[in-house]
Amino acid sequence: TAEKIDFAYDLLGRLVKETTPQGALAYEYDPLSNLTTLTLP
């Protein structure tokens, strides 16, 4: 059985949210698009 995974992107094309059956991962970036925070479910 395949799991559904959804991805959300901001206006700059950066991944900001990944939603899986286990929960959601949230990504935050600095003004230079460097990943600064990864929030786990």
C-alpha cells in the first residue's frame, strides 16, 4: 500500500511543509534561503 505524501512550497519555491501519515515536517529559511529550522511531528 502506498503512502500519500504532500509537499507545500512558498513563493520562492522552497519546501515549507511535508505532510505524511506520520505527521507534518515544517521547514524555515533565512533571507538567503538557507534552512534554519526543521520542525518534526
